[in-house]
Amino acid sequence: MENKSTRPTSKETLLAFLTALNDEDFETARSFVTDGLRFEGVLGARDGAAAYFTDMERMRFKYAVKSVIAEGEDVAALFDVTIQGKAILTAGWYHLTEGKISSIRVIFDPRPLFEKKD
């Protein structure tokens, strides 16, 4: 008889992670990442889960997922992230190691964040 893993797929892990962030359940979100999480984004980088979650708890972004594509331990996602009240189309590349997110790379056009209000 074949032994099937009960570990969630990479796509399921990412979606559960984003749902926890949306719910501001940072303890649950933290359970989906490695201690050595590496984040790289347009406006900076963070080494370690502690540094990443310090920022996430302060910024409290909201994610509206548009599409998710997974291949093995890599997951690509397109989503709108609400930042400063503006929905910003963002692409994210997540890599998992042993079922946990170990790196996050995001790209987006930051210009709307720097527009002056009339």
C-alpha cells in the first residue's frame, strides 16, 4: 500500500498563509514559514521570520488573491494588496522548504504610494 503524505500542497499552504494574514492571525501565519524566512520586495528586504512579522503586524496588509500557480515547492501568486488604502497589483514568488515558506519575493509598481493627494 502506498504511503500518501498528509502535508498540504504548496498552493494550499500559501493560501492558508495569506488567509491568516488577512485575518490578522499572525501566530497562525507564522506557523507556515521557516525561522530563516527571507523576504525581498520593491521597498526593502528582511531576513528572518521575526523581522518579517514585526513589519506585517504593523502594516496589516490585506490580500485579494487573483491567481495562484504552483509547481513543486514554488508558488507564484497575483493579488491586489491594499496599502495605504490603495489596491496595488502585486506578483509574489514563494518558495517552500519541507512544507514551509522559506522565501518570498514580491514585485509591484510603487508609484501610486507616492502620489500626492489633491
